[in-house]
Amino acid sequence: MPIELKANAVRLFAEIGFLGLGRGCGDEAEVIFDMLRSLRPGEEVGAIGAALTSLSENRPDAAVKALKAAQQTPAVMAFAALAHARLGETAQARALVEDLESMGAELALLEMAQGALGGG
């Protein structure tokens, strides 16, 4: 029988994962975000959380992989720009920033992606 997570449960697990990540519990956060990616593959939170976990462990290649497999929402694209920049793939990061600009992404996401390139 498949497990179904309601939206409030997804939000709670995501908050626990992000809190754990912020407190240095990367392994535990990774388990939570992997579970969210498995149970809710269409939602961005699992992929973004997994990418942030990878980035915190200096594994930008794993972050890029997690984000590439996700639905390409503006938030996923902004974090992908950050991961590509950390990997040294500035051309790919710049292309993602340009895509975000052309689609009129939220200012916070755009500034984060631009900041990854060292400017705005």
C-alpha cells in the first residue's frame, strides 16, 4: 500500500529537514529529503533540500544531479544556478540566471542566483 503524505505533513518533514541541516545533521536531513523526493516527486522541496544538503557537504555535483531530476520551477532553477556556480560551471549558471530573468522570477530567487555569480 503506497504511503500518502498530506501537504501539512510534507511541510513538517521539510521544516525538520531544514532545521536538521542548519544544525549540522546532514545525514538525517538527507534521509528526510530523499523520502520527500520519493513520496512527492512532483514537488520541489525534496530536491531543493537534497541539493542544499549536498552543497553543505561540498558536493555541488550531487546538488546539480538532484536539481536536474526535479521539475524545473523557478526555485529549482535558482538553486541549480547556485550549484553550477559552486561547481565552476559559470556558463550554465549564467544561462539559468538569464532564464530566470526572462520568466520574471521572484526577486529573492533572482538575487540569490545572481549572487552565486558574484553580482547582480
